[in-house]
Amino acid sequence: MELKMKSIKGMTLALLMLIAAMAGCIGTEDETTEEAEEEKAAFLDASDAGYTYASDVDNHRSLMQDLCDIKTAASDSNWDEAKNIYTNGKNAEKSDGSYRTLAGFAAAAGKNHNYDAFYGADGSIGAHIMAAMDGTGDFAGASDTVRYQGIAKLTANMGMVGYTIHELNAAVAKADAGNTDNDSGAPHNWDEGWAFFHGPDEHWSCSPAYTMKKRAADYGTETDGVSNALAASEQAMVDGLAALQAGDKDGYDAATETVIKNIIITYSQATLKYTMKMDSNESAEKYQAEGYAFWKTMEAYAAPYTDGCYNMAVHMVFMMGDIDASACDAFIWTNGSMDSTGENDTCYNTVTHQVSTDVSSEAECDGYAAMYFQDMYGAEKINEIVNLSDASKHGTSYDVAPHLAMVWAHYGISEAEIGTYQ
């Protein structure tokens, strides 16, 4: 009987220990879940600005804080720390303990943007940024002021705009292939695009979206204090996500085009502003560096539309857009009012249907020829102005609007959308 009671007591004790162990396990699981929830930053909520994410892009959104930290390090001329954050990451930790980095994207080949094809090299975005980080290439011999502007502006603008365009194009490609799953398909890439373009509301001052806000204020292109370009881009992102989810190709193609158009508007304003301000006696090199960084953000998407035809009679270049050299042979002296009995008074191009206002006679009109074709002339002139090694450009205010006019025509951008510097 005593043995039996001992057995019962032993079994009871074992059962109690098992229950306690199970309770401990359950308690540990609850604590782990709570800790995981607590570890997620408060700023990683469901939306940024007016855009609500369809998938989990918290890691991508966290990269924006790296941009802020890079800027802070560079402002102290701490190039090593700025480069360390850029190349190794700091805030966007992945589940495996590694970090998402801007350098990982910027230096990569095969991305869905135009930069590498335009510059003729893989990782061209990264090459521009690293030149500023290391004081080499275009930044060889540059002052701390110039290097800071290069690092701060190229990472936040050329880097993140390139990343955004890549993701939007990747989303379009997936949608075209029929993959519209929120978590693995087109909507996920589209979400990443907004994460890189705007990012968390708490860190958006380091984003391309914030550049839109600032340049709209400069050029009076706001409505009730909100950037028209940013409002249009945000709405396009919202509409584009819905179109991707619905498999509406016309809708998501139009949304992508709207975002690109407004990127061109913003970085045109930025290039206009800082090249204009280069007449400053104290800050010319700073403004030149800012103009350089903002121009490089848009150059790959603008330069192809800056071709021109040189006229040997009047020694001027007429901006034509994206043309073949043969178009320079297509100018004729004709009657502008199309009156068959009227006098010829207009130099008209039969290919582009443009009228040259640079000439006033048939002899001058004959001064255009294919041999005088100027490939990407407008871009070449802007690059001369923002050449960081050419201090002779300091002290002069430049108007680059004529070099960008055909870029705006290509993207359907009006003068009102560019605005006037306030």
C-alpha cells in the first residue's frame, strides 16, 4: 500500500512538473511574440503619406534612414562613416542578419533603369556615388563642400530615383507576365518603389519625394502648399497599385509614365535653380555641385531628347529633340501661312514639323545640313556648366531652359508645370 501511494505521489509530481513545463513553454512563446512586436519600429505602419502598402516592405522602407545617416556623416566630412553606411548598411537589417544597402543596388548590373545603358557601364549609379565618397572621378580634388553635396544629393536622388524606377519597371514586367500576387508579384515591387521614393513619413526628408516638395515651393508649382508633382506621383502610385492588382495594363503603364514625368519636372526645376544661382560669389561651387547631382539624376532620361542642328550661316544650334542626323537636311524655305501665292518666309523642317526662329532668309535656312548634326547638344552644354573641375563657370548665372525645352516636349510637360522661380 505504501509503495502504491509512493507511485501515485510520484506520478502526480511528474504530472505537475509536465504541466509547469508546458506553461513555461507557452509563456516563453507569448513573450517572444510580444518582443517581436515591440522590436518593430513604430514608423513601419501600414501606410506612408497617402499610399497603403499591399505587401511587407518594412526592410525596404528602413533603408531611407540610411540616407539620413549618410547625410549626417558627410556633413561632418566623415567620409569613412558615410561610405561604411552606404556599402555595409545600418538600418535595414534582413532576417538573416545581413543588411540591405544602397550600394548593393547602385553597383549592380542588369537593373531595370536607363542609367547603365546611357553611361555605357554596369553600376553607373554606384560609380557616380563612389566618386563623391572617395574624392575621385568627377570629384577629384573637390572641396569638402562639393563632396558633401555630391554624397548627400547623389545618394538621396540619383540612387533612390534609380531604385524607384527599377522597381516600377520590374512591377510592370511581372504584371505583363501575369504575376499580380500581392506578396510575390507586381504589387510587391510597386510597394518597394514607394518605399524607396518616399519611405517612412518620419524619414521622408531624406527622400526624392521631399525634393519634389522643396522644388515645387521654389517654382510656385504647389496647390494649397502641396507639391503638384508629388501629389500627381502619389496618386499615380495609388492608382498604379490598383491597376496592377486588376491586371489593367493601360492603367499601370499610365501610372508609370506619370511618375517618370513628374521626376523630370522636379529635377528640371532643381537643375534650373542651381545653375542659375552659380553667379554667387560665396557659394558658386556649392550650387554647381548641387546642379551636378540633380542633373545626373535625370540625365539618362533627358539627354536623348537634346539633339540639335547647327546652322553654318547664323552659327546657332536649333534644338530638335531626339532626331537622326538626316533631319538636319530637311529644312525648307516656304510660306508659313501655307498660301500658295504668298511669299516664302519660313524655315520649316519636314521631318519634325518645327519652324526655326533662328533664321530669316532662304540663304540662312540653307545653312542647316546633316553634317552639322549635334548629338545630345543640350546635355553637353549642361555638363559643361556643372563640370566640377571647371571653376571658370563660377560667377555666372545660367539659363538651361532652352537646353531642356525638347525634353519637356517629349514628356508632355508644360511651362506652367515647370513654373517660375520665386
